Amino acid sequence: MSTKITGFPAATTPLDGTEIPVLVQSGSDVQSTTQDIANLAASLAADPGTAPGAGKARMYWVAGTTPGTAKLIAYAGTSSTPVTIVDNVGGGF
């Protein structure tokens, strides 16, 4: 009898990077490690100005135009030019 993923027990934290989550990549079930996922997240965060590629988008919170606020920007497709979604979030009036 198979078990649904939602029926699995919660992982013990902190994770150490050797855990093996199952992913769907290009329509196929594959395995990876939690360290691979952490490495991907770090590489995307380290270079936000890189175009994400055709059919993809990335969104980031950065410092807003007004000190003490935040701005949501996006990169889409093959463009490395950011588009401002919203600016000066979190500032008092």
C-alpha cells in the first residue's frame, strides 16, 4: 500500500543538506538533495539582475526609493532590466 506525501511525518530540523526530496523536472519525477535546493536559492539571490530566461520571471524585494521602505521588482524573460511592481512599501504617511 502506498502512502500519500501528506501522510509522511514531519522532518526533524534543522535539515543538514543530505535529505532527498522528490521533485518534478520536465514532467519526470526525480530526486535531489536539500543542499542542491539551497545552492539554487543562493545562486538566484546572489545574482538578481540576470535574465531568468524565456517564459520565466523572478521577483525580488529591494530597498525602496524612500529610506526605510521596500520595493518589489521583477525580471522577466530574456531582459536584465528590472521592472518596478510597487515602491515605497512600509513607509509611514
